Amino acid sequence: MVFRCSKALHSSSLFVKTMLPIRIWRCDIPYSTKNVHHTPVMLKEALHYLNLQPGQVVLDMTFGGGGHTKAILSTVPEVTVLALDRDPTAVSLAEDLAKEHPGRVTPFLGRFSELQSLLSHTKIRERSVDAVLLDAGCSSMQMDQAHRGFALSKDGPLDMRMDGDRYPDMPRATDVVNTLDQQALTSILSAYGEERRAWKIASAIVEARRSTPIATTQQLTSVVSGAFTAAALYARKDRLNRPSHVATKTFQALRIFVNDELNELHAGLRAAQTYLRPGGRLVVITFHSLEDRLVKRFLHGQDLSNLDEFHFEQKQKKAKFFSATPKEKSEHWSPVKRKVVTPENEELLENPRARSAKLRAFLRL
């Protein structure tokens, strides 16, 4: 049985109300869940800090390809996994895994913000879950599917919706780039991509769409590249000192905006706080600075109720807020390890996508 939330939710991001739906290229290619290869990030570290015991209940809030859950099932006897994901493809994989492990996996289709509604139909009560794993961001499975529109290296429709077609009226990335004005686009790229050339990229997008709507990932990649000089195109490096594409931050910003990721992450952290029992453990894996800073601030007890407005505040106020180490001591959380945990070199060589991963582990008080 899969628990689904039928209530259609809309992003609370600042500019959604200004959008008009543009349906330029819809690609409904069925994606097979057979033989899906998924390499979970920081698996060894996640299992270590979760410290699961036989018979416990763990909430995997981002099931994805199921790598973490499969490892939990194979290493901890009689553990029960509540497998949540907003992506129908991922939940289909969870359904298959539930058949392989009768009574040990319960799939849930929904967002972090829908979890309370989903669990209200079960026997799970507040402060009863033993451990929570939250692997934030976009899954490798989503990145590898060209028709989902997440990867700039694969040509496909400019979609980027993690929910797939669950909410047909939900804006896609193509709606964003073809509808919003230059100032709005600049704000999105700056706030969610931390892109220094946000204004130039937004200008290039507005200019390009005057002649042809931007409908595909390769179109957008080309437009963004055109906003850079030849020398700048190859100047950016990732954390492994490899060349990084100049459109990477633009894709990140649009994806975060389309899926309201930071507000959803905040909702997920609140849900973990609600359902973890005293002494239960929360392990969070993040993949970029916006996620990690949000997690750090939340777990130190800082008020994040105005998260949406904050990301669009003046740059100086934002920098001051994020630069200092949080001094608050949370009444709900205590760190299992004070310093952030990063992947080992061996994992980075085997799985370069883990290069920006950071793990934080906290104990529920």
C-alpha cells in the first residue's frame, strides 16, 4: 500500500503569482524502474551516525533510488522503513522494494510539507520514530533522465519538476524563463544560485526568448553560455578542481525555485523534529551551501519562519546573517558530531557527484 497526498499544493515562492503557464514541449516518455543503478552518497557515514538497532523505525525522507534504504534493510534486522519521496518514479521503486521485504517498507508519495497529512492515516504518532535520514536535493536518478530536464548535459524539455506530472498546473522551468521579467529572473539566479553574473544571464534570457521561446535544456545552456566571455567560459572549477559549466548555477537556481526546495527542506526539518522520539537521531546530507546553512541554522534553534522573504533581502543583510556561526543553543537538538562530515577521497573518486556533500548528525532532545 502506498500512501498518497491528494491535496494539490502550490509553491510559496515570491514570483509564482506572476507566471502564466507556457506549455512548449511536453515529453511524457515512460521511465522504466528496472535495473536502476543508484549509488547512495556517504552511505557508510549515514549508517554510522543513524546508529540503528534491530526492530527500530526509521524514516527515509528522500527515498530516491533506494540505496540508503536497501543498505538499512540488509544490515539491521527487523528494522522498519517509512519511505517518503515526492517523485512518483522513486515511489514506484519503493513499492517494488516493499514487495521484496514484506512488512518492512511502507512507501509514501508526497513532499516534506505533506508528511504530517500522510502519517495521519497510519499508526505513526509524534515523537515515536527512532531515526530520520534526509538526503536533500536532486537525486542521481532524476539527473540521469533527460526528459525530466534537470541536467544541462542532457538535451530534453526544460521541466525540472520533482513531482513529475502530479500537479499539472505547477510551473516548469520553461515557464519561469519565458514569463518572468529580467529583475525577477536576476533575483532568482542570485538568491538560489548565488550567481555573480545573474543580471547578465537574465538579460541574455530575456533577449533570447524574444525570438524563440526557451524550451529545452540545451537551449538554456547555450543562452547562458552566451552571457560569458570566451575566457570566462572555462574559468570556473568545482571542488575537485575540474572545469565547471557556467550554466550550473543557473540550473540549480531554477530547480530550487520550481520545486520550492528550501521551504520544503525547512518543512522536512520541522517534520523530523515532530516525529523523532527523544534520543532519536537525525542525519541530513546536503549538496550546496544554501541547504547546509539552512540545516545548520535550524538545528541551532534559529527562527527561519520568514525564509522566503529572507532570500530576497538586501545582499549585505543576507551576508551578515549567513557569515557568522550560530550562537543559539537549541532546546530540541544536540549535535552527535559538532563538525560537519564530508566524503572520503575514495568515495569522491568512485562517485564525483558526492564532491559537495556534507553530513550533519543531531540527537533529538
